Amino acid sequence: MTKKEEAVELINKKINKQTFLSYKEIAELTGYHPKYILKLKKEIIDGTIKLVHGNKNREPINKMDEKERQYIVSLYKRSNASIKRFCKFYGRRSYSCVYNVLKDAGLIENTEKVK
């Protein structure tokens, strides 16, 4: 049971007068702010409560497709620029994004500093 489900269950018990806990005590038990508990209470009464986030199981809108990954890898193989200059040249994605694509393709070694 998640924290939110537990909070909803306790709020339902409070609404149905099955418990003597205050909303502040429910907030302390679940770790939520008392204002959020009151917001959940309002959603329960209105019937608009959702226990699962609306974006769950959706792909991110800015996710890189495989075609672009292959394009970056092939472009980097043909260039002899450093990774930093290549990222500036490519420009459509961030440095870390391009770096991770090239690292996953095995074109960049993991350069950890050794003490």
C-alpha cells in the first residue's frame, strides 16, 4: 500500500466517523503536509481522486528514437572531432544525451579518475 492509498483510507475512515484521528495526525502518520491531506479530502468528496499519476506508462515526448541514435553514431564515426566539439556541432541534443548515446555504442571509454 502506498502512502497516498494509506492517506485516502484514513481520510475515508475520518469522513465516515470510524476513527477519531484528526487531519493533522493523519498528515503526521502518512508524512504528507496537512494542506495536502485537506486537498485529498476535497478530491474524495468530489469523486475526482486518482491514485495513479496521469503520465504513468507514457513515453516521454522528447525521447530519442533509434533512427536518430544511429545517425549520431554514424556521424561521430566519420568525424575526428573531440566529443565536446561534436556535441556543439550536432546541437540538437544536450552534451550528456549525445555522450550517453556514444558511450552505449562503445565509442567512448569510461574515463574514471583514479586516486
